[in-house]
Amino acid sequence: MRLLVPLFLARLWWRGRNQSGYRAHLWRRLGWYGTALASRPPKLIWIHAVSVGETLAIAPLIERLLSDREDLSLLITSTTPTGAAQVRQRFGERVFSDWIPFDTPGAVRRFFTHWQPRVGVFVETEIWPNMVAQANAKAIDVVLLNARLSQRSARGYARVSSVIRPTLDYFSVIAAQERADARRLVALGARPDQVVVTGNLKFAVDPLALRTAYQAEHQRLGGALQDRLVWLAASTHPGEEETVLKAFLALKGVSPNALLMLAPRHPERAGSILALPAMQALQVIRHSEQRDMQRSDDVLMIDTLGSLGALTGFADLVFVGGSLVPHGGHNPLEAAVWQLPILTGSHTFNFATMYRGLVRCGGARQVELTTLTDAVMGLIGPDADRHQATEMGARAGAFQSAQSGVIEAQWAVLAAHLP
């Protein structure tokens, strides 16, 4: 890990060309805090959520900690600037925030000396040997919540089983999303009595919070969206926007009032997407502009964080990106909460069980780069059977509603290890 540090730093500096947050406070990635006083709030609970997805997943438990356990202090660490921004936006001054250090003995030791947490909580697939081992040596309970382990990740970890096996053994408890995740974790070395299956926290979307945020957006955008056909392409990646724009231009050719809401997974890519040739014939408004939307606008570019869930409520159809290219897909459940028909590509290995259930129940449909246009036209085009789209949305909503009890199950796991 020490030998890899120069590569880690070089990668952060390189990524900082387009997103300056990667270059912010690099010394903290090494566990160096300079003249900053040691932060030792009483009864500190440390939660590590890598990026936006993990932060949103763990948010219901953080809110519950803040409301039910006012005697505790919370530290949320992030790996990416978008994750850190989500922490600031969602929780503000109610929590401490920091970067997680590189997993070297020195950086980890300095991090623990500075913060001195009582409990450590990792989210999803975070298994860092030095971090977990030193926490165990300092008698800090370490919990892995919402754990998932794909077949591909399991194969990778199996190559270093001599390191991963004792690391897994240090966790006080592992709350796995699915039985398949639990089986893979046990195969890697976790004790069977150490692993429980609690369901996926990403099913735990808060409909009330979404509708409250939707009302705020409606005051600004509602008039311009009234009686318009709205298609949302959410969490798109490079290689997908061109296909989305091709499908939208076909839709607009037969439905002139159609609007595309386009939300790239990484908002900093908005400028490069706007430069695509297909965009030049379209009138675009950026969500970050904070100006009134006009009915002549063709595309709403969602280049802000934290607004996608609310804006989804304006859509008639949702395509969830990261799936036409081999990225692994993204969470479709905000669309399901709004009872909307969902389109996805075939690359959904990050959410395989979730998409399998949605497709089986008829709430989602898989498409390819070559069939996206036909699928969009078939669901919301002028000759589409709108009853079919409505039925798909209802089935997606029913699928999401059936996944109840996840927050309570994971809260029970966490609460058992709180001071």
C-alpha cells in the first residue's frame, strides 16, 4: 500500500483537472492534519460512505442517529468530491466530515489519533485491511452495512485471500444485502455467525422527502412542464448520451412538445455533453442556472447534485444509465417510487438482483444501444399504448413498496454496537 501511494496521488491530481475537489486537502488523504487541533468529540461514530450512492443509501440511518441518539457525534468520510458535496448538502453542520486516508499503516494511525472514533461503520464494499486491522487493535467495533459483493469482486478478493480472510474476521458484524452476497462473503472467510442478511438500504427511498423536494421544484419549473411529454435519462455515462439524444430527436420529430431531462452521473461532464453535435439543434437550460424555464426549451440539463430524485417526479418515462455501457447500472428505485416505467441496458451487475426483480414483475424493460429509440417510441410516442406505460409504472411502484423493513433490519444491526 505504501508503494501505491504515489500512484494514488497522481491519479487524484489527474482527475483534478476536471474536478478540482480531487486535489483538495490532499494531505488529509495521508492522515496529516497540520496544526489542526485533534478532533475528539465525545462518543464519535465514524461512517465511511465512498461517494454519492453510498451516502444516499446510508442517509436514513444517519438521520435516525441524529434524531434518536443526540448523545452521539457523527463523522462522515468520503472518497470522492461528489460524495463529500452530498454530505455537506444533506447534513451540513450536523456532522463532521473528512476524507478517508489511504490505507497505509501511518495514514490510518494518524487518522485514528486525530478523530478517535468509538465505532466504525463501512458501507457496501469497503474492505480496507490496514484500516480494519488497526481499528480492531484499538478495540474499535467495526460494522459493515449494506454489504454487497458481486461475483467479479469476489474473484478479485479471492486472489488476495490471505489478506482478506483475517480482515473480514475483524468485523463485528456484516449486514449483507442479499443471500448471494452473504454466501460470497462467507466463502472469502467471514464467519457464518458473523453475517446477517438484511436487504438493500437502497430500497429505502423516503417518498415524503421526495415529494417535499418535488414541490419546491414545481414552483420553479411546473408551469413550463405542464402538458409536456417528459423523458428523463438519469445517471448517464460517456457512450450513452449520443444514443439518448438520437432517441430524443426521433421522439421530438413526432412529438414537438417533448422535453428531455438529461442527468449525467458526473455533473462536471455537462459542458462536454453540450458540445455534442446532436445538442446544437436543441435549446438547453441548465438546472444550475436557477432561471425560469421556457416552453421553448428542449433539454433540461441536470448538472446539480441532490435534485434528481425530485425532478424524476416530472417524468413520463425514465432511462437509468450506466447500463448501455459496461459500468454496472445505477439505482432505479427513485423512478419506482414515482411509479414510472423504467428502461435499462443489459449491464446492471451492480444492481443485478434489483433489476432482475423489476424486469420479472414488468416494471422495467431491458434495451440495447440499437433498440432504445424503439422502446421510447413504444412507451411514450404518439402511437404508443399509454396504458402499457402506466401499468409498467404501477408494477415498479409495487415492487419498491414490497421491500419494507430494510431500515429497521439494518438499524438493529447498527444499534447493537453503539455505545
